[in-house]
Amino acid sequence: MRTFTFALICVAVAIAVFMLARLVGNDYIFFAGYVVLQYIVLATAWNILGGYTGYVNFGSAAFFALGAYTTVFLHKALPTVTADVLGEPYALPIPALIIIGAVISGIVGLGMGYLTLRLRGAFFAIATLALAVVLQTFITNWSFVGGSRGAYVIRPEEIEPIGSYIQYLFLLMLALAVLALVVARSIERSRLGLGFAAIRDDELAAEASGVPTLKLKLIATTLSGALMGMAGAPFPYYIGYLQPTSAFGLEYAVNSIAMPMIGGTTSWVGPLIGAILLGSLQQVATVTISSSVNLLIVGLLIVDCVIIAPTGILGLLQGRRTARDVVADPAVFALLFGVNVIPIYFLHQEALAARPLEIIFWAALIFLAFARGRLIGFPWLVGLPIAGAAISILPTASWLILALVLAICLVAGLVRRPRDAVARSTP
């Protein structure tokens, strides 16, 4: 499929999503959808450097905050300057602020790439983390943009002809998500993407083969930083009150890494899958329980992903690692089983509205029981977590019954080892 055709399909899907959201008639859809779309842009931007090129970036929040504070600076400075020069204050529209934020963040990304040319692996990751700390310290002590106290950005209630302002912000972020996906897919299928892959696989061999690694790394850091800055530029208008702790929030750094890892880092589809999955789960958790549970869900899913699908959901679907490889070791099976039972227990103690969040962890338990059951010759093992998931849906479901079902599943999975099953099946 050509890039132009892909772009047209993305635009058509975006229009359909926007129209469906408007049909719902509830502005919360736009508030929650904005966050999910924002994570799609951040995850895709991180994947250009961290997935395609293989350089892990812990400074995602710095580029995001840079775009946000560029907007704050222009929001406060430009009306004052235009009032003194022209006699009347003027403010830039958000699309112009997005472009300026992309330029500023791209330049900082280029500078970061140039300063860290000789750093690789953990040293590069630490350097990006240091960049985030330096920028946060600078912003916290810059009183013009609010400093540690923060800054208010007053937005209008409505904008014609779209309607409420949150719908306008949602539409802008939808356009940015389309742009990020088109850029990522174009890179993946181009010579530039082949160069990035060569650096990821073996940078020394790529350099010895004539690949311009220096140039490609600078392009990757610039593109990644620019897209993250674009995602952060509308944020002050979304949140209304911006402070360093919100702009440099840990959730942006964690999610921008976790979403590509869970979805898959070798394709543009991976960050999209991870962002939609994790972003939606976190929004549901925020409404039903609290926002503090978000990072717990992300952390546990990362553990699942690293062990079950180290190449992400996309790699698991493509068969790059079989289920037999995951559960062959009883200790690994027990560890993964426990990791997924813990959130089910805590979610079960909450209100009934939190029960849908259990689905993802019940699905992991069903997968583990199915794989382990086939390996040890107990195909009925998968029926236990399926029964547990069915029971948990009931409003009167007791945790003691669920614990008994899960304990039987775990013990049965550990009693018989794979080699025992093989030995008994041998004549």
C-alpha cells in the first residue's frame, strides 16, 4: 500500500472516529479520547528512536513538557508584545503553537543527539533521563512561565463551527495521531527505516558497511523529539492549569516506553495497539477506581509482556515466541500466575464498576493455563480460569471461591512437569 493511500485511509478512519464520538453526545468521550490519542503520538514518537533505532529514551516527558511550556510562553508573551507594538493584543492559534512546539522540541532533540553521539545502551538512556531532570529544574525556576506555582491558560468554552473547545482539541490530537502514524509507517518502509534497523541490529557493523549512522541518529532524535513536542503543545489548553509536576509527570515517561513494548516495537502497528489498550484501561481505571492505579496496571502488564511476549503483542501474534517457551519452567509459570492474580484480587475488592478491568488479567491467566495444560498433558486446566472469570462477573461472587479455583489451577499446573508428561506418553 502506498503512503498516500495509507494516509487517506487514516484520515477516513479519523473522520469516522470523530463523528462517532459526537454521536455519543457526552464530552467525557472527548476528554478520555484526547488522552488516548496523545499516548498514540507519544508512543509512536518514542518508537522511532527506541524501537526502529534501538536507542532507549527515558526523556519523553522532557520533550512533551517542552512543547507544553512553549505554548505557555507564547500564550503569555505574544499578547504583551503585540499590544506594545500594534496597540492590540493577539494570540496564536493552537495549530501554529503545535508547529512552533515541534520546531523547538526538534531542535532540542537534535542537540541531544549531537551531544550523545558516542553514548550507547544504558549510558544513552541515563543521558536522556538527565536531560529531563535539567529541563524540569530550569522550568521550575523560570517564574515567567509560572515556575513551581504553575500557570493558568484560559481557554474559550466553544469554538465555531465545531462546538465545545474539548472537541476542537480532540480533533487536533486526532490529526496529530494520523500524522505520527503516517510518518512512522513511511519511515518503516523506506531506506531510512532500513538504516535505522541496521543501527538497531549492530551499529558497529552498520558503520563499517557504510551506513551513515551519525546522520541517521540525528534524524531519529530530531523526529522523535518534534513529534513529542507536538503532542505536548495543546496540553495547557486541555488541562487549564500547567505545573512542572503535571508536564513532567512520570506517567508520560513510563507510558511512552510501555506502550510500544507491549504492542511491539518493530512496526508502527505496535505503539498503536499498546496505546489504545493501555490508554483505554487507564481511563477506565481513573473513572472506576482512581488514577493512582494506572501505573500499577502498566507495571504488571510490562512484567507479563517481557516474559510472555518480549517482542510485544504483535510479535506474539506473528508466532515469534511460542506459548511452550513461556511456561516450560514451573517457576516462570508460578511467577506469572501470581503476578496476574494480585491485580484481580485488588480489583475484585472494589466496586462492581471495576470488574471490567479484571478481563485483561483473566485473559493472561487463561493463556497461561491453556499453554501449561497442553504442555503437561492436562488440557482441562484452561477450564479453571475460564470458570473463575465467569464466576467473577456475578455481583455476589465470593473471593474465597475464586481463590480456591485459582489455587487448584496453580497446584495442578505445578504437580506435573513437562518431562513427566513426555515420559508417560512414550511407549
